[in-house]
Amino acid sequence: MSTPILAPRREGLRGVITGAGSGIGRSCLELFLAHGARVDAWDRSPEALADLNDRDDVATRVVDVTDPESVAAAAAEATETWNGIDFVVNCAGGFLVGPLAEVSADAVRKLFDLNVLGTTVVTQALLPALVASKGAVVNVASSVALKATVSNSHYAASKAAVAHLTRCWALELGPQGVRVNSVAPGPTMTAIYQSAGMSAEQESTLLRERAATIPLRRVGEPVETARWIARFALEDDWTTGTVLPIDGGMSL
């Protein structure tokens, strides 16, 4: 019998998606559920998760990923609810734009708490379950983690940290059977920009300017990143330590 060219997605896998209320996290949630996964959906906004409360393949939890105690409690509940965890997708994150001369120390601290500490705390809390299942971690970095930028250097630095944590954790956890990969999306149509305090006009200008520099001359849609996250989490068993650009060629 010949080996199939494409591996089938495995149904019934159990996992956690942070930032599941909107953007790439919500696209991941919808795609994973369509492929038969059972998902613990975490977000710091209860309103963003309210439409999921009546589903039996989703458990919703209001979680601040920068709070280790909140994360530890949610991780224990998720593991008990699904009798194990097969994947973790770290989508929760923040954005910061501004030149060095203008950004505040407090804003930088909050950004790293969310993007770097949050990714660490969530993965750490769910690590025993991931080791038990020989599961997968998928982190969300950014194309600016791979290519220098002028207007949002601290955001780029925080995502570069996520990218390098991915590589380091892949080395550390590989012998235990846990795969760790990351996607590096280019500018994508999500609410992250306005959540960072940008006006709709500022967001539109930023995305238009970025699109003009991208070889494909457009910004991305959340589902275009979610498809690759799903492959890493639900299908692939042989890839680890990868930071995959999904950016229309921006990182070139």
C-alpha cells in the first residue's frame, strides 16, 4: 500500500487556544472545530467568547495570560475537562507602535508581559499534559521578528523573543516528544491595532503603507495564518523548531 501524499487531520484532539475571541485566535478556533478538535478557548474578554457558551466541543475561560495563578487554574481545569491536552496555540498578544524617543517604559513592560511572559506562562502550565500526550505547541510570532522595522521596534523585539523561544523549546522538549513551532504573520486584518490605541484612520494608513511594501501587495486575512497553525497542531508529526513566515513575501 502506498503512503498517502497528505496526512489526514486527526479528529478528537484536545487543546487550548489563547486569544480565541478575535483575530487569528478566533480563526484558529473555527478551523480546529471544523476539523473535529475539542478546544478550551481562552480570552481576557468574556464578551468575545459569549457566542461559544452553548457548544459541547468548546469550553470558554476568561484568562489573563500574564497572571500565572489565573493561567495555572485554567490549565488544570482544561486538562480535567478534556482528560488531557494535545496542543497549545499561543495567539494572545499585543501591539505597540512608536519610535524609541516616544514609547514609555510602562508600555514596553506591558507588551513583553503579554507577548513573551504570557506565551511562557501558558506553555509552562500545560507542559505536563503536553509531555503526556506528546503534543504540539504553536506560537504566534511576526514577520517583523525576522526583518527589522522602524516604527514598532519593541513589538518586533517581543516577537523575535517568541520566535527564539520556539527554537529553544523545540530543542529542549523534542526528546520528550513535544513539537514546538511558530508562525510569523505579516500585517493581518485583525483588531490588534485598534486594541493598541490606534484610530481606524491610523490603522488604515498603516496597513495601506505596509501592503505597498509586500510583494503580493496586500495584507493577510486571519484564516491564512490559521491554516498553517492547524497543520502544525493537528497534522504534522515531524516538524519542530520552525518559524514559518506567512506574510505575502514581506520577510524577503
